[in-house]
Amino acid sequence: MSENYRTGATKSPAGAGRVRRGPRSPAEARGAVRRVLSEQSRTRGTACTPDTLSDALLVASELTTNAMLHGGGVTDFDVEVVGQNLYLSVSDRERRRPVMLDPVDRHGRRRCSGRGWPIVCRLSRSVLVSDLPAGGKRVTAVIPLCGDSPVGGAPAPGRQHRNRT
């Protein structure tokens, strides 16, 4: 069973195309995730743990922030519960892929930033980065809602982090 919640992607009354918008802030992205998980809890009678909710909110914040800082802004934002997983997708205008940075620069100085992408990868069961036909990219993180959280020692079985063109 799939419950799809889209934010920002709407059609005009005449159906004359799609207006693409995303959250204007990480707080709006977190609000969308909270609404989806709250609705999922009401309709299915199952609630995710506080740790799972925190993980999902942090991933939403990081993906949205990265799109705003490095991707030219959020062009689309989707939150969907499928089975026992939360699918969180953020699209932006930039084709460049997220990268993991060393915590220290080439001069030996500690970096102030660069921690968001590793956090997304650690908290997600899988992360897929794909190019969009009209330009830009879409990053989709899959966050398990119960049971086998990927955080901890070893990655959860079947956990993937991949880039696709």
C-alpha cells in the first residue's frame, strides 16, 4: 500500500502544466515529513519511534539545506510512505553530485561544513541520486520506519548508496 504526499507540485486549474515548488526552508520540509508520518500513524494505527522520526526530520533538513546551498534551490519535494519505509525526494537545479568531504582541508584546517551528506547516507537505508531530463538532479533517501534502523555498527542488510545517471 502506498500513501503519496506531494508538496508544492500542483497543476493550474486549466491543467496547463505543472508549477514546481518546494519547501522554502528546512522547517517546511520537516513539517511535511511530520504531517505524512502523523497521517500514516492515524490511518494504519502504527507510529514510528521518536528516534525514527528524528532521523527522518534530520534527513529532510539536510537534503533541503543542501539543495538550497549547493543546488540552486529546491525544485520539487516528495514524501511518500511505502510499506515500512519513508521515501523522501528532493530535486534541485544542479547536476553535480553530493560528495563526501574530508573533515580537514588540504591545509590541515578543520572544515565548518560538509557533514550533511554523510549524515543522510548514514541514516538512510538507501540513497539514489538521478539526473532529471530537464536538468538538475533528484536525491531520494529511503528511511526505514520500524525495526532495522541503519544507524549503529554495521549497515543494515541491503543498504545501498548509489549514484545513477
